[in-house]
Amino acid sequence: MHDYHAVRALVARLARDPGLAEGIAEVRVRASPVFSPDALRQAYQMLTEDTPLSGSRLLVEELADGRECARCGTAWVVSPGDVAGHLVICPSCGAPAALDTGAVIELLEIRSYLCG
């Protein structure tokens, strides 16, 4: 559900300038592992239907969060499947750790139809 709310805020930000929103082809963001890229894209598609942003697409880059488990020493890059609420779960031993990055979506680029 947090994916939906984050995308709703992003769409509201983009829609503030209707002249800009009508020309947007792609929106590229970087999201922390707490978000599912598929859920973000699905929410974007749903929330932009029948708006000036309709037909544009959301491109999601995952924010790399490299970890080493304090309990077993396993090193890995956190994926959405390793996140439970505000905790990161070690894929090897199940030890929990705090999710340092939190729920972050960073707007990287807006591509318009006019830019190709």
C-alpha cells in the first residue's frame, strides 16, 4: 500500500503543471528496496489513467543497499523480498536488521515527447 501512496504523491507533483504533464513520455525514478518496482509501475499506470500523464510510463531503478549480516557474515544486495516493514531480513540466517534507507523515491529524469 505504501507503493500506491508514494506514486500518488509523485503523480500529484508531476500534474501540478498541466503543460508539462501533457508532454511527459517517461518518468525515471530510483526507489529504495522497501518498494516493489512492479507495484510502483502498476500504481503509476492506474493513477495516470484519464489524466494528462496517461500513456506515459514509469521506469524504476532499484537503489542498491549492500549489506553484511552481523550474525552470519553473509553479504548481499537487499531486494524487496528481503524487506519486512522497516526491517531487512538476512536471506541466509533470517536475522533482522534496521532498514537504513527507509522509503525513498528519487526523481531522476522526466522525458518528454519533444525530447525524443
